[in-house]
Amino acid sequence: MLAGQRRVPSGIMIKIDLSPLVHAKNGARQVVDLNLDAITIEQLELNYLQGRLRFTRTDTGILVEGILDTEIATECTRCLTSFYEPVTFEPDNVISFPGAPLTLERPVRVTDNGWADISPVIREYIWMAFPSNPICSPRCQGICAKCGGNINLGECTCEGTEPIDPRWEVLRTLLDEPGEST
Ligand SMILES: [Zn+2]
Ligand SMILES: [Zn+2]
């Protein structure tokens, strides 16, 4: 896909033509370079998806391996700002031959026409690589506990409030409590 192309609607398929491998001898290989802009895979909004995948024909199916880079739209758990979290992941899965049953371990199979939609594998690996507490920057100062302003953006104008390390936030809340409860 070319840069500047409009966002593809969700439910996108990443279809690869594997017909040459289905009919090849074991060990035959095919390399596919992915370079997709602004795609959405179910709830995952990706800024791009790039990298190289290697497909290898085996006895029991087609092995897919490689390294992919992406950026996923998410929200900072400290300051609640939307940003793209960069994620690199290494898919490693076996695509079943036409007619084989789909399982949890093998969610993809080649169609009778020789195509495979590998988006279920991509999605699974992105979820595994995605951090549980995404942070927009290691230096993110979060939001002010008093006024809710984003300290990174200078939105907090509370008197005497110094930007503080979030690790001290709990301690400060404890210290503040007696004064506030009067
Ligand atoms: Zn942040
Ligand atoms: Zn404030």
C-alpha cells in the first residue's frame, strides 16, 4: 500500500497467496514484505505494519515466521493522552493446508484457492507484545491529583504544586489527607 492511502475499515484481511507453496516440496520458501499504512485489526488501530515474513512449506502446513514493527493507538496510563505505542513482535505459527480443521493453535488455513488471511495470527502476537501499562514517555508526569490538569502540558496551575515523581504520589496523598479532611 502507498503512503497517504485512507484508513482501511476494520475487519481487514492480510491475504497472502500461498498457492505456490501448497504445491511445492517440503522446505520450499516464500518471502513476503509487508508495508501497510493505517490499518485497523478488530479494536487495534495500527499506524502502520511493516516487516518481512518467511513462509516455509512443511509436512503438516506452512510455517510463518518473521519480525514485524507496528505502532498501536492507545492511551497513556499516567496522563490519559492518546499516542502510538511502538511494538515489535515475531510471529511464529503454522498455517494449515486447505480443508484442515481450525484450532486455537492454528487459527489460519489456506483456502481452496491458495490464499491465507494471516490477520488472526498478527492480532494474537500484537496483543501478546502490547504493554499492560502503556506510558507516552518515560518522563511523563501524569495529571495533577488536585486539578486533573495534564502536568506535561502545563495545565496544572495549583499553588505551590511541583511536578513530582508519580512514585511519590501515594505518599503525598497520605500527607495531604489530614489537612484536606478539615
Ligand atoms: Zn503520559
Ligand atoms: Zn493541579
